[in-house]
Amino acid sequence: MYARIYAQVCAIPCGRVSTYGGIARLVGCGPRQVGYAMASLPHGSGVPWQRVINHKGEISCRSHGRGADGQRARLSAEGVIPDRKGRIDLKRFGWPDPKPGPAKLDAPATRAGSCGNNAP
């Protein structure tokens, strides 16, 4: 399952984000499993983990309390800028579609992958 999650995360284009729930719908699992998969990524994996945020458009705090600043910086470098409340506009930056809908297990992988270094 983690391989499917990572494949979908790698399909998120540079300058766009998806939610844990959005990725979960695409691969057929729960949002927590997506979170666990992101947390278990090895350093330097190349998976653009920074592009996965919560359903409110916010960066979720990590269990060890670090990483949010790095995630913000990486997203900012890709042109994804939060509003004054720290939320990312999912209508503007959401991928593949910010509205919940039927699962798309074979989402296109256009502009997929990295925008530079994605190492955590």
C-alpha cells in the first residue's frame, strides 16, 4: 500500500498540494495510513512529502514537533503560499481536484516528481 501512496504523492505537480484524505481516496485507504506512510519515508527518498497537507489546508504538526517550518519553506519555494492564517487555498493549489469525488486510481502523472530537492 505504501508504494501506491508514494506513487500518488510523486504525481502531485510542483506548485500544487493534496490532502491526506485526497491521496487516501485515490489509493483506497484511510488518511491516517497516508500519514503513516509519509512519516516512514527515509531521508532523501525523493518523494515530495511536503505537498501533502491536512483537509483544512494546514501543515500538520509532526509527532516529534519538527518539520513544519521546512515543509512551509519547501512549499513556498514551489510558489505555494499560505494565507494570513497559515492555510493553503485548496481551490487554488489543490490536486487533482479540491472537491471530493469518486476515487481515481490511475491519476495522471503529469509534471510529476520533484521541483528540486525533496529530501526531508
